[in-house]
Amino acid sequence: MGSVTTVLDGEEHLTGPGDTVIVPAGTEHYVYSGDHPADLIAAVPAGTVFITPDGDERVADWAK
């Protein structure tokens, strides 16, 4: 187990096992784990648009 860095509107927050992050609507956000893998659980509304690191936008198949 380890930690990840959660970035909310450019501000970094160290988050670890058991932490909960609530992302307000309209907040640019992402999570990175550095050189180690991380398991995350994300709860998002159906129809949420995901933006990949290369800028592609898509709605997850399960959310259609």
C-alpha cells in the first residue's frame, strides 16, 4: 500500500489508503501514482465525459 497524488485545479494533495476525495463539479482533476501502481475506486454520474492524457474525450461504455 502506498499513496497517490490527487490534483484538484492545480493544487496537489497527498492521498492514501482509506482517504476519500470529493471533487466539486467543474473542477479539473486527476490522480497519479508515480512509479508504482495504485488501485482506485471512482464513483461518477452516468454520462460523465472522461478526458485522456492525450486530450481525447469519451463517455465510458457503461455510462451510455
